[in-house]
Amino acid sequence: MSDVTLSSKSTQPLHSINKCGAEETAACCCVDVGTIMDNTDCVASYSHVFANEAQAKEMLNSLTEKARSVESEPCVIESRMEKVDGGIELNIDFTFSCQAETMIFQLALR
């Protein structure tokens, strides 16, 4: 398998390492953590339709507790509940102070 590919805009060979701005090494295809986590994605969103408002509030409280356990600075939590066909729709946005906290929160929900 070749490590050279062709760019769709050019007929010149393009090494896979040069396709992105990541600082990679040819030996192990390692990338700088700052390339993956650049603190631009600090919001985790949740949306679900529950049978009743009590179930929605229970989930809101549970997720809020999990977010509070991860935060280093106060997490901004914005929630909305709406009546929809089939029950109550709960939408929540969790805005953390850094992307690492967002990822930790998301992984903890799996």
C-alpha cells in the first residue's frame, strides 16, 4: 500500500501526511493533541422525548449532576421542555469551560 495519494485538484502526488494541518510523523502517524482538541467544541447537547414531565425532570437532574461532577469551572446548562406528540421533549445544552471536560462528560454517558 502506498503512502502517496493524488489530490483531486492537482495531478501532483500528495503525501497523506500533508493532507491536513496536523503535525504528524511518518513513522507512527501520530498527531499533536492540539489538532484534535482545540477548545472549539465545548458544548454537549442532549435531546429526548419522554412519556411525562416527571421522567424528563429526572433525566435533567441526573445529567446536571454528571456535568457538575466533571466541571472545573461552572458549566452553563440551558434546558428546555416542550409538549410534543408522544410526550415531553427535553433539550439540554451543556457548555463546559474546555473541550476535555465536554469529552469526559460525553464518555461518562456511554
